[in-house]
Amino acid sequence: MYFLWVGFAVLTLLALLMVLMPVISALRKPLKTPGTDAQETNLLLFRDRLAELQRDMDAGRLSADEFTGLKTELEKSLLNDLPGPATDNKATRQTSHPLRSYALIILCAVFIPVTAVGLYTALGDYNGLQQAHWSQETRQELSGLGSDMNAMLARLEQRLADNPAQIEGWIMLGQSYMGLERYAEASQAYRQLATQLQTQGEDPAPAYGLLAQALYFNTGHISEVVQQAIDQALAANPEETNTLSLLGIAAFQENRFEQAIAYWQQVLQISPNDPSAAALRNGIARAEQLIEQQAAQADAPSQTAGDGAQLQVQLTLAADLAGQANPDDEIFVLARPPGTRMPVAVTKLRVAELPLEITLTDAMSMGPMGKLSATEQVEVVARISKNGTPQPQSGDFEGIVGPITPAQQQGPVTLEINQMIP
């Protein structure tokens, strides 16, 4: 930014020099009163002619009376050539041109810089340039912190607190928290993003779409706050792709496969090169398969809904932890492929309901990319969340069992919540 302003100053100075140099050069020349050169010439001619008449009289070629008459005529001619009062007034007025020149210099010195700044403000993108410079500076500073993600996020949050108008910074923060599955913090970043976009007169719809996704993954369903973010996004832009993708996921999870396909096809129509286009096409294909399965099951009711599509879990809480859990604490029960974090089925209940037996099904899937019936092996996790979010936190209680092959499992799986997350 420093070099940019130096460049502006140099160019403005050059423009001033080009305009003002001719004026300054004219002021440095000596000023002559108009008519001075003509008067001096006439006077010289008068003297030459008078001397010639004198020589003619001395040589006898003119008499004294003739000399006197011709001299009188010559004097009259000289008087006629002298400037009159009007010429004198004009000459007087001409001598005032230095004042006008100085006024022109001052006017140009003010007008050119002001005009240059005004044109850049109207036609340029200073805010965009400033944000790009801020983003580059921030990335360089964060790269100096090595691989300490917590330190990088803390520094990024501090820079945004000092300069909250940086759109790119809020996007960077939200994406970082989403990658870490810290959806509550991601939703806060996206709320700030939406606020800044509105303040700067830009479209807030993408920010509300991202906010809806973060809130949805944090709660696992279309809650009131998720629906509010969805409504805000679609009110600003009915074709906001993040929101339409989320509505497709929610429809798929609720077995509304036709609606899920419609949402995802709309996203692909609006944005064929969307980063998640491949996943959306896979989701559409999976939804079409499930529609065919539903149709086949309707035609053959004697057949089951699919081998391995259900997994029964007998859930208990270890006696030594029972006194440390609040009856209103939420329990998240999920099945996921071993070695991964994305569940293929998830549900929640309260500690007060324990012990109990629950059944995990395809209807509890988080999205089209994984279903219980399509997963060969899973591990089952039950986690008592102290802060009400599905992400594991220090101090939560947890139990894990697996790997299990759902299609081969006979009877319920026994799962005890028996350890504290450090």
C-alpha cells in the first residue's frame, strides 16, 4: 500500500509539472508594455528625417521657410503616431497578467490532485485492494506460526477483532473451523461475515447459506435457528447454492429422495463447476437407487427393507459415572466406519432415559454420502455431551464398541458409556 500511494504522488506531481511549466516559464520572461517598440522606432525615424532636412537646408537645397514647414509636418506625424489614452489603458491592463497566472497555478495545484483522488474513489476499488493486501499480510503472518492451529486461529481472530471489515478473513476463519468440525465457532464466523457483507452493501446470501450449514452440522437437524438462516439466505438470493445443497441433505435424511434430487439438480444447473459437484452427482445417484428400492419393496412387501439396514444397541452408563452426569445432559449415539469421523447414522437422547435399547437405521443418516445399509463395518459411539454439541470435548463421557458388521449382527450390541474424554 505504501508503494501505491508513492506512485499516485509521483504521477500527480508529473501532471502538475506538465500543466504548470509553461505558465512558470512565461512569468520568468521580462514584461514589456505593448507599443514600446513602435514608439522607439518612430522616434528614431523622426530624428533621421529631421537630420536629413537640416542637411538639405545647409546645402541650400531647402529654404528656411521650406525647412520650417517640413519640420512642422514631421512633428505632426510623430504626434499622430504616439499612443492615445485607450492604448495606455490597455497597456495598464496587460500588466496585470502575472496575478492571473499565479491564480492559475494555485487552481491547478488544488484541482488536479482533488480530481485524481475523486476519480479513483469513483472508478477504482480501493476497498478491494486494501482487503487483498490485508489477506496477503495475514497469510504471511500465520505461516510464521508453523503448524500450531490453535495459535493461528487465535491470531486470526485477533486481527479480525482489530479490523472486522475484512471479508476474506471471516471466510478464512469459518472454513478453518468447519475443517476442524468446530461448527459452533464456524457459525459465529459466518454470522460476522453476513453482517460485514450487509454493511458494505454486498450480497449476504452466501454467508447465510454457510451459516445454515454450520448450524445444521452442529445440531444434526433443521432446528429453528437453522431454518432462520435458510430463510435469510433464500430471501437474499433464491438460488443460493449452499442453502439448496443443505436442503437436499435434509430431505435425503428424511427419506424425501425426490426432493433431495430436485435440490441437488438445481445446484448443478446454477453452478455446474461447483466444488461439491461430484458429491452431488453421487448423492443423486444414491437417491435414485433408494427410490428404486422403495418401489421394489412396495411391489414385494414380503421382502425386508434391506439386510443390515438396522442395528440395535443396548445402551447403559457405568455406575462410577452415573453420579457425574446430569439427567438433562444430551447423549449422541452414532455409527461410523472405523477410522473415520463422519457418521452413517446418528441420533440423540438424554441421560435420564438410560438404560434403554435404540435402533440405528438409514433414516438417521447425515447425508447421501454414507448409509448404514451401504456400510460393511461400523463402530458405535455413545457420547454424553456437556455443552450439547456432537463434537467431542474435554470432560465428556464416552463409550465405543466395534467394529461390527451390521448385516451379520444377531441381536442388540451392548454399549456402556464408561470413560471420560481427557
